[in-house]
Amino acid sequence: MDNLFGDLRFGARRRSRATACQAAAEYAGRWGWTVTLGGPARSSGGPCRCGRPHCAAPGLHPLPGEPARELPPGATPHEVRALWDGGPDGSVLLPVGRRFDVLDVPEQAGLRALVRLERMGTQVGPVLAAPTGRLFFFVARGTAELLPDLLYRMGWDDAALDLVGHGEGGYLAAPPTVLPGLGPLRWLRHPCRESAARPPQARLLLGTLAYACHRGRERAVAAEPAWLAS
């Protein structure tokens, strides 16, 4: 019986690795993204070691000074298998700030914004949902650095918005990565050739996202008991 359970676990690991390799090959070979082999997903019970309050790959990414095991854009399936077979089971990560940045918002606000943007006919890039209750909107490279100025120009600089930009130096956990105790990441809007190569300019999405985050905060405050709000 012990051998049976061992075989089942080995089979599950093998299927998991094959799925990760398939996804990494698609991201690198089809969409032209750099892919990083992250650490094995394990429950840390606390914030990420990188110290960022909003980390998009908590506990999974290499820290500064640590070597990153990466696949370049256009990597072949053989290169993908060689990377994954050469190390322990790991997570699939996308280094941010190379081909795209991401805007990180609460899930409910992001869903409301996504519906509104698509009703207006706005071309939205890839959108990723994390089991932490966050959505990640792919936008043009350099957005994170410009985000404070963009919000200022739109009149949102003095609002308390739960809206974060991830840019150069950050990592984003990508499907089929599973966060322990929470669940898998999933695509809400899959990448395509156009959106992977040329994600939308942030100004096309930012106003709607900021408004949805602001309204979400207002609703949360209004729902608080009077004694807590005071």
C-alpha cells in the first residue's frame, strides 16, 4: 500500500511537471516572454521574503543576489524540458518589466472594471486572477514607474486606492502555479499574439480601474459597522 501511494504521488508530480513545461513552452515560444523557474510552492505563513507588501509571486521568486533559472523568449520545448528536468519541481514565473508591466487590483473592483472596459470597446490585454483575491492587468512596459504621475494627471493622486503597479525587478506567478492552501492562478483573459507583443497603454485602462477601486473602497467603508467606521 505504501508503494501504491508513492507511485500515485510520483505520477501526480510527473503530470504537474509536464503541465508546467507545456505552459512555460507556450509563454516563451508562442508569446515571446521570459519565463523563470520559481521555487516549489510551499506555505510560508507570512509575507514574502522580498519585503514587498504586494508581491505577485509570494515566496516563489529568486531574491536579489540569487541566481535565476530562466528561459529566454523563443525558447524551444527542448530547452524548457532541460530547465525543468535539471531542478526540483518548481513554479512558473514571469519576470515583470521586460515585455510588460501589470496593474494589481482587488478582484471585485477588477471584475467591475473589466466588464465596463469591454462594454466601451477598450482593447484589454491579458488578465490574470490569483487565488489571493487579486487581478493582474497586463499593460505596457514602464507603467509601474510612471504610475504615480499617471494617477496625478487623472486626479486620483490623493485617493486611497488599492491599486499597485508591478514593474522591473518583480515577478508574477503564472498558471498552472498553485498557491498552497489557496488554489491555482488562472487566466481571465488569455494572451493572444497581439496582446502578448503589445499590451495596452495604461492610460486606456487606468481611469476605469481607479474608479472601480475607489467605488469598492466606498462600499467597504459604508458596510462597516458605525462603531468601527468612527
